[in-house]
Amino acid sequence: MVTVTPKATETIKAILTEEKKSEPIRIFFAGFSCSGPSYMMGFDKKKDTDIELKVDGFTLIYEKGLEDELKGAVIDSIDTPQGPGVVVKVKSSGASSCGGTCSGCH
């Protein structure tokens, strides 16, 4: 199950209000980084093959095939130079896409 922190909930609600959006927010696999799989979020329409989570005024969706990978995931708020945002944190499997030879991409 995916957990959304209270601060991330506030940030997401503010983004939805600012962008005047009401679509569900999709969590999707974005590729591999040195720390393992990476997930991002974006507005999208729900498909029949999606899992849907209602969270305090908004909806998160993701493909059923990602259920195991997102088990225990936490969506948290972050501060960036562009302003507040959110990040999907997953438990790392310990696998690395570059064999541990990378420096500084964590």
C-alpha cells in the first residue's frame, strides 16, 4: 500500500488547486537510477487495469503490475528550487542499475 504523508497531502492539494485539475494522479515507473527503480507522478485517466486509492480529496492510481514494487512506498513533500513538490520513496531492493560504480547520483 502507498502512504501519503500529511505534508505531501497538503502539497498535492495546493498543486491541484493551482493547476485547476481534478484528474487522478498516476504513479508510474520512470526508469532506473543508481539507487534502483524510480517512480514519478502525473495527471492521467484511470484505466480498468489500475489500482485506485482515494486520499483526502484526491485520487492516486497505478497499474496493478506495480503493486508489489510500490508496497510500503511513501509519497512525501520536498522543497525544490522551483518550489514545493512531492516524491515517491520506495524501499530499495538493494539492486543498482550501474553495479555500484556511479558516484554522486544519489
